[in-house]
Amino acid sequence: MDNTVEFAKMNGLGNKILVVDMRGRSDRVTPATAVALAADPATAFDQIMAIHDPKLTGTDAFIDILNNDGSKAQACGNGTRCVVQALAVETGRKVFTFQTVAGILNAVEHEDGTISVDMGKPVFAWDRIPLSEEFHDTSRIELQIGPIDAPILHSPSAMSMGNPHAVFWVDRDPMDYDLERFGPMLENHPIFPEKANITLAQVTSRTTLVTRTWERGAGLTLACGSAACAAGVSAARTGRTERKVTLTVASSPNRGKLVIDWRDDDHVVMTGPAEWEWSGRLDPSTGDWQRDAEASAAAGASPT
């Protein structure tokens, strides 16, 4: 496998991430490669975080993000935490600055192993989210699923965290709703010209939320960092919570938690864990991969 690069299978609250080291190369992980890796049960992922050499002075890397359908993603908070953990182990550093197509992300690994990512400022203007029609107040847009007189979901808060989000407010556990059925319809609704991440959010106190997300380009996911940020910001924006909340991701293993802090300077900081699973080598042009022998032995499996 002469054309291979290092990669790691990781997760952020169950959000399946492949971190691929493309530094020192001019090529990219192709959409076809992403689709092939997503179809393989061993490497199935929600997002690929491809680390490239920095393009801007003062940044540590450019991160190219791909969804499991091969499409590009602008932001992935859980994936960014995975990148931070991988680079912290490699370099011994704790503070990093990354460039993505959505902008600059600053991140830090704390002594307890949790990682904070500054996800930037939220965007509320209808044409920048974007929406296909004008809404003066995007904290409550006209969109519903179900009968007109008794909708199952309705009046979501819309915003962008570098990618478009719609947050539907529900009055019981988000796991009780058939998001696998509603998610594709809402993601592809004509009101979202660039599609959208769809989140169900239950407010449980002034400082706590429970969420579940259908992720644009990835489907029903165990966790989505940018969606958690969107839910936390939208809850505060609509007066449902304070600006700093602890968010339980209902679909993640053991209902994992993130802290979302919409600071007074308008930046949204997300804090949570990242977990390494195993590593290997990958051909970014074909999708052929090989698990590290040491990791394979530890897992009781043979390299593919």
C-alpha cells in the first residue's frame, strides 16, 4: 500500500469519526473513497476529518470535512475534538487553531481530557442560513410535520453554525419521536436550499437540554456537535434557557453530555470528550485500508 496515509477511527459521544492525516500531500480524500469507507462496517463513519497542511499563517492545519455520502461539510464539532486529541497525543501540545471552509476554529484540551472548541458566532439572518424565503424572525419559522391542526413537529428555530440547522422543540424525550422517518423529509425540504441538520430538543431546566439529530449528509447520527451548539444557542435565544447549558445527547452511548456556552462575545464554545478506537493506514484514492497490526491484535482481529 504505497500511497497510504495514517488514519484513526475515533468518536465524539458516539459520533463516528475518521481522522485522516493528509499533511505533506497535495491530493484529497475523494468522495468515492468516503462512500466506500462508509459502506464498510469496520470503517463506517459520520464524518471524515482530513488534516491538511495549513493554508494560513498562524493556523496549525486546514481540515477538510466529508460526510458519509461523500458530500462536503462545513463544520463538525465532535470531529474537531477528535482531531485535537489526535494531535495532542502526537505533539504534546494542548492548544490548536484550525482553518475550515466555515472559518477559523480555536481549540484546547483540558487537564481532565475534555476538549473545548470555539465554534465561532451563530448566524440568524434568513439569507445566510440559508432559507429559500424571507423570515424576519428565524427563531420560529413556519414549518411543520403532521396534521395542520395537530402537528407532530412545528415552528423550528433556524440558524447556522457554519452549516444550516433547524431545531424543533419537543415536550418529551426526543428518542420517542420517529426521527428516522421525519429526518430525510425535513433535511431535504425546499425551505432549505442547502439542506439542513434537523434536531429535536427537549428543555428539561433553565440549564439543561436533551437532543437528538438527523445530520445533513450523514443521516441519523449518535451525536452532532454543531447541532448541539445550535440547540443551546436557540434555547437561549428563545428564552427557554440560560446562555450556558449542559446538553444530554439522547442517542449517544450512555446519553453523553456536552457543555454549550454562548458567551457574551457571541462566540459559542462546546466542551466534551473524544475517544480513540483504533488506527491504520488508508489509500485516499481507493479506500483500501489496513488496520495497524498492534491495534488488531489488541482487538483480537486480523488486519483486513
